[in-house]
Amino acid sequence: MFFDEDGKAWPNCSLLIARLQMRDTRAATDEETKGLPKQWLGNDYEAERSTVDLPPKSLSKWTLVGPLARIWYFRIGDYAPGFFKHAFNKPTGLRRLVFLVKGKREVLLYRRRAMLRVELGEGCQITRDGLEVP
């Protein structure tokens, strides 16, 4: 599962689920792992930097599968490793306040060959705790 925190290489509220071919791999610098990568993986994780060819960003190149109710995923690293399930539009704890303000939104699943794309919608929140909103 790939996402781009700043939205430069891939839309920031879009998850890409694909097997990507990495090339030109090297050890990542501290600057390259600051923010969420460091928070998720931990200070001792030996991160690597690679180049990948991403599929088209334009949704017109993808086929809509339909609404997505939940996602299961596995996290590596030091902070909260393991399997997780996230039900969209069913917030818990203090996230309910954000949900009341931002409202329910439809999360959509798209397919392109063997790749999947999850459109979370504008204003999504992905933190070191994982998918927060929607």
C-alpha cells in the first residue's frame, strides 16, 4: 500500500495497492525518512529509497469497482506493527468530532490491471496511527 503524504508523486488522499518494481535502491537519508516514514517505522529501521514507475494518476485511466466499506492492511516497523482493519465512515473516540464536522464521504475502489486504488476523498487524514479520516 503506497501513499504520498505531500501529494507530489501521487494524490495525497489516494492509496495505491500494487506490486511495484523497485530500481536504483539505496539507503535512505534521515531527511528522506522524516515525518510519517520515521514515525511508522521507528528510529532503528533501515529504510531504503528506490525509484518506481507509478501508474497514471488520472482516474479516467482506472475502472471504478464501487464503494469501499473497509480495508484490512499489515504494517511493518516499530510503531504498532501488525494487522489492522479500518471501517470507513465509522469513527471511534475523538475522531467522531472530526466526522461530525467533515461528514460522511464515499470511499471508492478503482482497478487497473492487477493494481487497486482507494480514493479516500479530500481532507483525509493519515497519521502514525494509520487511516483516521474518513
